[in-house]
Amino acid sequence: MTKHPKSNLVLRILYFLLLTNCCWLFGSQLIAKETGRSDTSLTEEKLMLVANRLKSLGLSEEKAHEFLLQLTSIGGRLTGSPQAEEAVKRAVELMKELNFDRVWTEPVTVNRWVRGEKEIGLLKSRKFGQQKINVAALGNSLATTEEGLEAGLVEVHSFRELEKLGEKVIKGKIVFFNQPMDRTLINPFMAYGQAAQFRVKGASAAAKYGAVAVMVRSATFRIDEHPHTGLMTYESGLPKIPAVSVATADAEKISRWLKEDPEIRIFLKTSCQQLGPVVSHNVIGELTGTKSPKEIILVGGHLDSWDLSPGAHDDAAGCAVAVEALRLIKDCGLKPARTIRAVLFMDEEFGGTGGRAYATAPQRAGEKHLLAIEQDQGGGVPLGLAVGKTPELLNKISPLTRVLQKLGLHWVKNGGGGVDIAPLVEQGCLAGTIVPNTQRYFDFHHSALDVPEAVHPRELQLQALALALTLYYFSQEGI
Ligand SMILES: [Zn+2]
């Protein structure tokens, strides 16, 4: 059989590409000698070759979702729980199986809060009868008494409104914070930030005027039956009262009915409690830098989650893409000049003790963190890279910008950050985030809906791909 001339040509081109590619990747010292200039400078063309390798491997295998399934199969990983410790164990095993250069854990002391029995919420009305409402205790909240509590309801939409009503109206009542997330804001995180203040600070604000409990509308754009939990805090010096979230469909109904029957009463029974501090762990794996091993390019997600679901978007997704980014770099045969490190932080949800423990650990002595990327906005398709604070940095990384755009990202701009890397950023490290599409993120966030099926494997993989390229670029080029 004669060979087709066209396939011969294709073979020759492939051979040429392979040869040039290998020269650059593995024979870089030789090139540097011959050209008399540094071989580490990543031009757009060189970076595109890297991107193509990462793309071929990453998109064909979609391993990020596989890693996400491994974590979520444990269930909810509430900080300090046995499930969170199981997640630590499995994350260590996974990184070891993937042959990262170093894998270890570092201790973090965390508080352990447990939900206890499923909460009971009842609406009692002379006009509408008795109806079940969907409530969930907020993280850190005290419980009601064993008998539960029952009281009349006062609906408010702002702290100012609460203040205006004052003790005369509020005393002895349950305060119902019913401020929806603002749908007119394009960025869902902005809308979340506004709405979540009632969850975080509402109990103490209401206790100041004699309220006996608070019920806070769930922070989501959706109208459904699922309460969304999250952290609340008590202000010192004020009485501590129980705090629950209520599903948006119930919040809408209660608000409507209150207008027709202001005498509505709410019964709440919760049995959450604090079990005191326990020792947990951050999990760390790295590809050690070949030239500057003490200079670190970090990527992080958080291992802990809320307990109402297996926390797939929040934040098994962030952990999965961090691990997958390192695997891709390693399995593509790329040798980072600076260390690329994945940190799976413990205890983001209850206040970020993992991030603080990492930044101040004795192991940090002698290390210099140049860039820390935090992935904690769900597993959606990547839209852009937010990084650093100056236009100069953006100018400098223009080859990366152009290649990320070829991978489907729309923009690179200043920004990035997160709870876990904040202590590193305070020490002068630059922040970054591969920003995904978050328009649907709060549908799932902190609720029973945050399951693995809610994360699309290809969208998650595209996030890992953009991340791998970004990490590798900064490991070669520095800041
Ligand atoms: Zn999170």
C-alpha cells in the first residue's frame, strides 16, 4: 500500500512540532546557551503551545469533576466534624496518588458547632391555620429551649427600620428580616453581600430591642422551599437569641399573610450546639519549583462545607480545580521554575481560621508567596482572571491575557481575593481569582441543593484549565 502524500506531510509537521516543543520544554538550557538569552520568557506562541497541551489532556479527561465526586461522596464537611477529617484524609491520599512532589497537612484549631435534630418551624394563624415552614439554624446560633419558642412576628427590611420600630414594637417578638437579594445588580456577590448582613448581624441587632429570635430570608434569587444557612455572629454585651434562615417561598408567603393577619405567630425549635474547639487540618500539596523552590504561586479552595448538602459548588469545586490544575501541569511534563502549591483550607465557613493558620505557620519561614489564587465562587464556566492591583501588572502579563482569551475567557483585570488568602495578601502577596459565571451560584449556595449534579463537568474543567495555565505562567515569569 502506498502512503498518501497528505498524511506524510501531516506526519512531518507533527514531528516538527514535537521536536520544537520538546526542545523548548526539556532542552531549554541548550536553547538559552545558543540564543544567549533567558529561556524562561513565555511569549504568546510558547504559552499557546503549553495551553494546547493542557487543553488536550484536561478537556479529554475531565478529571476535575472526578475529584469533586471523591470529596462530595463524604457528604457535608462541617468544620470540626468527622466528615471534615475524612475529607482531610482523602485529599492527602488523592494528592499522593497523583504524585505531587510534596504532600502534607498543617494543624488548625477550629470550633465545632453541630446542628442537632432537624429544625421545626410552624406558622400559626387564625385566618390561615397552622402551616409548616422550612427553616434551618444559622451556623454559630444558640438553640431554642427543648420546648421550642413561640412568638408574634415583626417583618423588617433594613436595620434602620428595626431601629425605628424600637423596643416598643420588637420586645418579645421574632424579627423577620425579609430583604431579598437585589435582582437589579449584575454581580450576584454584590447582591449577596447586601442580603447576608442580616444573616450575620441580625440576631444582635434585634436582641438590642428585646427580640426573642430572628428569622432571616435565605440569600438566593430563587423562590423555593430550601433554607440557606451560613455563619451568624453575636455582638458581645447583647443577649444571644436563636437565629434561623427561612426558605424564600415561605418568606414570600409569610409576608403576604402578615398583611392580612398581623397576629400570626411562629413556633421554632432548634437543637444546635457548640461542642468546643477541636484540632483539624489544612491539606497542602505542591509541585516544587526547579529554580526558586521557596517562591510560591499558590492556589486554594476550602475543604469544609455546610452540612445541608455535600457542598459541591461551595467549595469542593475550588478544591477540585486546584488539584486538577497541578495534575495537568505535572502530567503535561511541565517543570515549574517556582513552586506551585495547592492549599485546601479548613474552616473557611466558620471564620477563616485555616487561612490565618497557614499564613502564620512556622513552615512559612523562608518562603515567599508571590501570588495566591482563591477559587471559592462555585464551579461555573470561567469568565475572566482577576489579579493584582496595578495596570503595570496587566501590561506585563499581556501574553497570558491573549492566550486565556483563546481559551474562552473574556477579560483579565485587577482584583481577585478571598477569605482564605486574605492573611497572605495582608503580608504583601498578590491576590488572584479565575472568576466563574456566578449568576446561578446562589441557587445552590449553603442549601440542600449544592450537590455534585449541580456542577457541570466541562464548565468545571474549563476553570481548571484556565487555572493551570495561569499558575504555570506566573511560576515561570514571577510577578
Ligand atoms: Zn465557600
